[in-house]
Amino acid sequence: MPHTLVEFARSVSTNLSFGPPLPIDGTPHLILEFGMPVPPAPSNFVELATTVGWEATNVFATPPVQPTLLLEVLVNGILVGSAEQSAIPADGEPIRMTTMFQTILTDLPEGYYAFQVFASNMEDLQGEINLRGPIHITGKVIVPD
């Protein structure tokens, strides 16, 4: 069945792969947000693609416990998607990582929606996390023809 892209929106903090550091601790930090209308259509879906580049520094623990980035996607304040990634141990510092994931929502009612991404370090006592980039999210509303 053919589908049509009817809305596109995005939020970009940086497209650079090594931008200025944004420290992330155990408290959720709002890092991205945008608004997007969803038109009336049966069987619509919203596709969200999130990318966050980060580094772990001052790692105190040895495996298996490492700094762990938690990314949470909220729509109108409701958690709809998340990703969790631990730093991969390396011989030197910093440990550079990129977390990418998609969130798919189906059959949203017509309306204007607020999309937000929050980041936190679930193991902040084991080391520090700095977001470095790229940091962005894109949203697409797709409906059947």
C-alpha cells in the first residue's frame, strides 16, 4: 500500500561529531524538543529517529559497571520510547559512543504534539558522560494514500 509523508519536523543541537561538551548526570536533562501537527488520517504513523553522540570520562569502575546513557522520548509528557547504552571499556579515555534509535507511534489522534528527548547517566557514580554530538531528532508523519 502506498504511503505519503505529510509532516516533517526536527530538533538539532549540533551536527558536529565533536561539539562542545554537555555534561549529563543522574538527573534527566531536556536536550531536544520540537512540535509537530498530526493530521486526521486512519492508520497514520509517526517515525522518530534520534541520534546522540557522547563520551564517557573519568571512569571509576571496571567492567561490567560503566557509565550508562539513558535517552527517553516523551510525547506531550508521556514516555513513548527509550534507549539505554553503557560505555564500552577502552584502554584510553575518553570512551566515544553514538546512540541511535527509532520510535514508531501508530494511529495518533489529530492534534499538535510536543516531542522531547531527555538524557541522564544511570551510573553517574561510575564515571561522567558528556554529550558531544551529533545530537538531533527528526519526526515524520506518514499516512496511507
